[in-house]
Amino acid sequence: MDITLTGQVAIVTGVGQGIGREIVKTLAAEGVTTVALDINEGDLASLDKELSEIGGEHVQYVCDVRDGARIREIVADVDARFGRIDILVNNAGVGGDGLVSELSEDVWDLCFDINVKGTYLTCQAVLPIMKRQRRGRIINAASFAAIVPIVGSAAYAGSKSAVNQFTRALAGEVGPWNITANAYAPGMVPTTLNHFTERDQAEQDRLLDTLTLRSWGEKADIANLVCFLASDQARYITGTLIDISGGKLATQVPRLAYEHAGAL
Ligand SMILES: NC(=O)c1ccc[n+]([C@@H]2O[C@H](COP(=O)([O-])OP(=O)(O)OC[C@H]3O[C@@H](n4cnc5c(N)ncnc54)[C@H](O)[C@@H]3O)[C@@H](O)[C@H]2O)c1
């Protein structure tokens, strides 16, 4: 299958760490001109060095995705510089734990402001350009928590459910311009967001027991999906939530298969 992205322009948010950093580097390796946004300036400087080694055009902007004026300014700058925006990946996101009985308004607001409002603001900003082109790919990070939440994740799971439903509503609006909008639900990819691999072994095993493939996800798994969704090969996919979680809870007790197989 030919996934040709060469010459396209992609905006990716939350690129300083974790999955977003991998997404932007994978797109760059595919010949995409990358526009990388993060709130953390220091991480952007080290990313710049890595992108220079990969080659191709790339530009980074310090940006808090909650800041609509800043996003519009960046999008205008990118349009003036490159004349197009083909791909938008809304990866920036934060967690926020707490039982509802104890959950602070600050945690609630942080999750919804960054995860949901940030996604809405960037989508709104790129739409005039994608409509002008009569083509665009919008790809939003939801979470497996949008499908089945874990106890203590009301703010995060609620926000990621909102990202999913926002994405579907958006897909419904932009079809006439040949713009697709999809969300993806990563399962368990160890990053600074979750510190999965730093937990004690019993806790790691408890989490791995929920996965049909019983191994941690890799950042590259997500980056490869994003490349596919950005490509012409995915032209007929829109308004969907793609579960990329190693079959998290695909069956009620995934661990049973490993016990039957004598693999534990
Ligand atoms: N890692 C997983 O297993 C997993 C599972 C489900 C969903 N996700 C989602 O995938 C996305 C990436 O997760 P990750 O694990 O790589 O997280 P991470 O914490 O490693 O990286 C998040 C990045 O977003 C940036 N960021 C945070 N707030 C920002 C803001 N206001 N404006 C701009 N940038 C901001 C951070 O600086 C950081 O570079 C998130 O949306 C997350 O909810 C991840």
C-alpha cells in the first residue's frame, strides 16, 4: 500500500514529549512539512535538532492550545509561508485524576480546556484553509477512556468523550469540502502522561492483564495510524473513533487466553 504524504503540510500539537513527538518525526520522515506546536519551549528546541537531522522543512511554535488568538496567528503565518495546511493532528492533551466526590474544578477545567477546547480552537482555525483547498485531514487524540472509563477518570474520560463526539459533529459538517475528521483511542503507551513502566510490577501486570495483546503500545503504533489516516488510502474514513489499544477489554478477561496458552 502506498502512503504518499510527500509535500503536504501538517500541524501537530503537543509535540514536546511522548506520542506527539513521535508523530511529528514520523510525518517528517514521510516527507511532510511539519508545523509543531507545544507549550514547552525547551522541548521544541531539542525537537528542532532532531527534525533537522531527518531533513525537510519544519517549523516550531510555542503555543498553548487554549489560546485561540495565538492559534489563529500561527495558522495565518503557516498559510502565508507554505500556502496550505493538509493535515491537523490534535495530539496535545493532559490527564486529570480524581473521584467525582473530591475532584477539583481546576482539574476539570484543565482537562476540558486543553483536551476539548484546544481541539475545537485548532480545528476552527484551519477550516477556512482546508475548505479553500477542498481537502483536509483532521485527526484528534481521544482515548480508550472515551470508550470505557477507569474509576477516578471522570474529568479525563469526559473530556475525551467530548473530543470524540466533537469529531463526529465536525465530520458531519465538513464532508462537502472533502475534509475528513477522525479520532483515535490509544490504549496504553508508556509516556510521561502515565508513567506506566515506572510502576511496581504487580500494578503493571494488572494493567497488562486488560490487554488482548498483553504488551505496552509503542508511540510508533500511533504515529503509523496517523500517517494512514492522513493519506489518500483513508479517504473514505470519517467521523469514526479508531481503537488502537492492543484490544484493551476486547474480551471480558483478556488474561484468560494467556493462562490457557500457558504463557503466564
Ligand atoms: N499514552 C497513552 O497511553 C495515551 C492513552 C490515551 C490517550 N492518550 C492521548 O494521547 C495524547 C498524547 O499523550 P502522551 O501520552 O504522549 O502525553 P505526554 O504528556 O507525554 O505529552 C503531551 C504533550 O502535550 C503538551 N501539552 C500539554 N498541554 C499543552 C497545551 N496546553 N498546549 C500545547 N501543548 C500542550 C505537553 O507539553 C507534551 O509535550 C494525549 O491527548 C493523551 O490524552 C495517550
